[in-house]
Amino acid sequence: MTFTVNGLKVIFKPTQKETVSIRMYYRGGVLNYEPEQSGIENLTLSAATVCGTKNYSVHDLNELSDEYGIEIAGTSKKDYGVISMHCIKKYFDQGWGLFSDVIVNPAFNPVQFQKQKERMASMVDQRKSDPEDRIDQLCASAMFSGSLYSLDPLGTAKTLGGFTADSIKNYYYETLLNKNSMFLVVAGNLTKEELEKKVSAIFSTLPAKPYTAEVYDYPPLQGEKLLIEQKALSTNYLSCVLNAAPLGSEDYYAFRLGIDALSSLMYYELRTELGLSYAPGAKIELQQLPYAAMYVTTKDPKKAYQAMVSVYKQIRSGAYSEKYLDAVKKSYLNKFYRQQENASAIVNVLGEAEVLGGYELADNKLEAINKVTRQDIHTALNKHLKGAIWIYLGNEELAKDIFK
């Protein structure tokens, strides 16, 4: 269900679970700032949760979180930022008190902020040296080259180094804290009345500023491109970035099942049958501007490339049985049902759906999945898969042998 409290949208999923999960969403993501500010939103939201508030010092925030088992965290992705809270129902009042003050009154203690900034910069450096993270970065930047959407929400060591406690505080209060660009998602064993009362008591005074949702427009891939980055590794990383159907489109679930079928067959062929990789597969990066990717790590990139192309052609042509499609559907639905057992997962699914078109999209997925046919998948894949970027990380000489 959904309701509005003084202009703040609340999405609420009652459950019988003895845990409560809450997320405050901030729309916009990387489109909220310029390239030289890359990482400012992620640092701001993470710092808001660890640098104390008007009513809780850093020490008190940590002590109460530990005492009551309250988990509070902040992060930012391509399309949105979020501050989350998870606790057991018994300590919901304590969790709500900390969570709401982190939202309304973050203090950004300068000493604690400096520590958090150093932690985030270290994490960014570690990601760059991790080949799996690095190839994901290359995929995103190649797909959206030249646009703000190519920015890494975590930023770079250089951009993070330029932020101060004052600049972060200003970004939070002047850009993020705006109920016209925020919404709250809650899942737990609560009533609408008690939740509405709590939201009204704390969030009714949130500032309301003009906000216009960004128009996400970027041309789809056309033709094939190749990007190679030399790196001395024990195994080579190969990804193929592809266009994808957006969540709100009529053919999203057919496309999604097609990519799931591709991932399953890649795993069987490249790992089980050929022994070329320990973790081949395919995925969709679900965002306002989504993309799909096939990926493999291997010591024999030429054979892996040939096998990837073969599997891709097989799935795209529809050369698989109804029984195989039923198995793919069953796997997807099992994952969905497992998500419903976890309050945090429920909130995450509802929040992402709201950002990408409306929370109702999450409620309608079961019916949509069950209706998908092999012909629907064939149509969806051939509609969207019209370009590709091959991205290679590893031994450059081996890559040249593949793509010569």
C-alpha cells in the first residue's frame, strides 16, 4: 500500500516477520552532480549514518546501535541514494529514533568525517585493483561514454579527497534533503496507523523545494566495439555489454527470462561441459538506463569467446525447449519467493521499482513472468540486442588473437 504524509510518499508492505526494514530514498543519483563531484552523494549518505546527529553523538549512535542490534547504513547508486535501517520489531522505537534523526539532523562531525572519507577512498582504490570490480567499471563507462551516467557513484580517490565536512553537509541539506525528491519504504509487522503517526511526527517538517525528475535519454548501442585493458593477471576477464529492456517496458520480463536462460546455458556449457571458467554467466544491470552483460573469467579466452558467441546465438534463435524455459521460470520464481522471506529484500525490490517507474511493477511480476512464452523471449531479445561492446581485461596479446 502507499500513502502520503505532508507531501512525503510512503510505500508500506505489512509482514508477519519479527524484523522491520526501512529505507529513505533520494532520487537522482549521479545526475545530481557534476563529474568533478563524483562520489559526493555516496560519501554524504554514508557519513550521515556514522558522523553523529544533532541529538546523538558519534559515541551514542554507535553504543545504541550495538545495544539494540540496529543496522543503519547509507549509500548511493546510479539512480538514487538511500539511508536504511534494519532492526527487530521489539526495538523498533529505538531504531526509528536513530534512523529519523540521521535523516533530519545529521551533524557530519569533522573528525569522524575525515575517518569515513579515508575509508571510502581506500575502498575505491581496492575496487580498482580488483579485476571483477574493474571490469564492471569498464562496462558502465563504455556503455555510457561521454554522459553523466558513466560516472561511478563511489567516485575516485581524487574527487573524494576534495570534499570537506562542510561541503558534504551543504550537499545534504541543500540538494538531498527535499521531500519532493524523497520517498520512504517500510516492510515489517506494523500497522499503517502507527507508521503514519511516526512519519507525521518526524518528517512533516522536511523542506519542500522545486524538483523535476531527470529525463533519461541515451542512444542504444549500434554495431560492435572492442575495449582492451592490459593487466597482468592469472586469469583473463571478458565481458560483452548489450542493450537491455527497461523495467517498465512491456517486454521486460520476456527479455529478463531470455538473459536468465542465456546465463544458465553459459554456466552449463563453459563451466560444466568445457571447463573454461569457474563463473560464467549473464546479467542485467537494472537501472533507468539498463544494460545486459555476458561475462567470463578464463585462462583460454579464445575458446571462451567462441563458446560465448555460440551460446548467445542459440538463445537468441530460440533453440531451446519449453522444458528449459519452465526451468528458467522456476529458478526466477524461487529467487522471488526467497526475497519475500527477508524484509530488507522486500524494501529493496519495492524501492528500486518505484525509482524505475512505480512500486506496482514489483507487485505485478509473478503474473507477468508466468505469461511469458518462448516467442515473447525471441521477440524481446531480437528487438533489443542490436549492438555490443566487448571488454577485455588481462593479457593483451591473447586478446589480439581473439579479435584479429
